[in-house]
Amino acid sequence: MGVVFVKSAIVPKGKFVSENEPITTAYDHGTLYGDGVFEGIRIYNGGVFRLNDHIDRLCRSAAGIKIKMPFSNEDVEKYILETCRRNEKKDGYIRVVVTRGDGDLGLDPEKCKTPTFFIIADGITLYPQEFYDHGMPVIVAKTRRPSTEVLDPNIKMTQYINNVLCKIEANNAGVMDAIMLTPHDHVTECTGANIFFVKNGELYTPAPNIVLQGITRKTVMEIVDSLEIPVNQGYYSIDKFYDADEVFVTGTGAKICPVRTINDIEREKYFDFEKPGPVTRKIMEKFDTITKDPEYLTPIADAKESWEEPNKKTPISRIDLLGI
Ligand SMILES: Cc1ncc(COP(=O)(O)O)c(C=O)c1O
């Protein structure tokens, strides 16, 4: 049974609890209104990938919807590492969630005095290996993305209903992901991943203001910079993706995954390859090296040294954190 780190109105001091214990109330505005933000972070080879980037993005997201982070960045890092250590994760996935917290039935955030903060460290279900070897099929969702004036895609909110509806479309079409378009017909991203296309040796990806600026997307930008592959960011119609030489998606869960087919109502694009295309393959290989590079990983083993050990007499299963 895994443990979750939590601080909330009902766990005011912050502590580790068993994953099936209550961590907040039914009145949490995260549940009632999707009023919260989150991060998904990857654990590779005993280290947390680009941890500072994820914590920074979490803080920016929280600031974007005016939730005050309950901890400093240093403490968030400490609790993330300790959650990984206690769950004995050497490879896996971390979810950090900050919601407005427990309030009343109205949506007024002023009624929520204590943000709910929790961390889960668990395994992750990847796309099947076949997708990495031979590419994944995707559809173009009919459900549109709200415009950026309505919801800023750079705030990673616990408000994913739009993505969920697109994922349902993908499920109904028998595929695992869907490309989402803006109301102006520009490609944005997939339901949980950024998207790129390759044309004549150059890389193209939707502009940063209409997508979540993914940490994997950023890593890909750095990789192609080192490979001297030009990269362009802009507003692209789906036609550009149909006309591309290669298409791939990027994300914390997805890593780098080539696309094999794209379907919309009228057409199908089939990328005819034995293996992922040459540019995608180079990026996949380099990304794989980076996930083993200590420069990008914060070792979970460090958690032990920086952790304030509880009083030895305290029962180990339910420990109040010191000094919170
Ligand atoms: C909508 C959306 N776009 C893009 C991404 C990729 O971002 P990252 O590479 O930071 O995981 C994610 C995943 O978190 C996502 O949910």
C-alpha cells in the first residue's frame, strides 16, 4: 500500500498517510469546481527528472489562479523526494496537486482558507511499446479547445474536462490520443502531450501561447538545438501535419512517441515507415540518454539526508512532519 504526502484542512500539519485514507473533504473546491493545479513528473533511474522545472511550473500555475503555495520550493522538493523514497520508486510517476481547499458549496475562493496539497508517487502506464517501435494512431478531435482568452493552456489546471472529452472521442475511435484544435483551426496539442512535425529536415511545433509549455517539449527544443536542427513555433493548420514527413508527440507520460496515422472525418494520413522517421529517431535516442544523465535527475537517495527524521519513539506509519 502506497503512502501519500498531504497537507489540507483535515491534515493541517502535513504528513504521510496511507493512500486509501481521506485527505480532504467533499467540500474541497478541487472536486466541486476543478479549482486547482497540478504537475506530473517522471522518475527515471532513481532520480526525479527536471524537478526544478516542474516545481517552477507548479508555482506559476498556482500563481496563475491565485492559490498561495503552502510550502517553499525547497520544501516541495523535499516532500516530493521523500514521497518517492517511502514508496520505493526508482522509476515511475509523481503527481503533485494543489487545490483551493475545503470551502462551502458556493464557488467563492475566499471561503477556502487552507489549500489542499498532496503528492502521489506511483507507476505509470505508458503507451504500448509497439507505438514507440511503429508509431501510434491518433485522430483529430471534433471537440475544440477553448481559446486562450477563456482558459490559459499554460496554467496546468485540474480542469481537464476539455481534454477528457477529446480522449473520449479517441477511445470511441479505438485510438489512444487525439489532436485538439483551437476555435480558429490551429493545431494545439494532444490530450496529454505536445506535438511536433518534421518537414524537409526542420521541426515545427505550435506556438507557446496556445499549448502547455511542456517540460518534454522544452527538452526536445534543447536536443534539436544541439543537433543543429532548425525549430519553428507558429500557428499551423492540421493540413501541415497531413503534409509532414514525420509527426511525434512529447510528454512526461508519453516521452517521445512517433505518430503512425492521423484521421479526421474525411481523410487518413499514413506515415509509411518500418521504424520511426530519422529525425524522430535521433530525438528519441538523445532523450533516452538524457533520462540517464545525472545533470537532469535529482537523486531520490538524497531525500534521506535532508529529511528531518521523526522521533524514534513515534510509530512509523503515521508521522507528523516536524516543523510544519
Ligand atoms: C495538455 C498537455 N500538453 C502537454 C503536456 C506535456 O507536458 P510535459 O512534457 O511537461 O509533461 C501535458 C502533460 O503534462 C499535457 O497534459
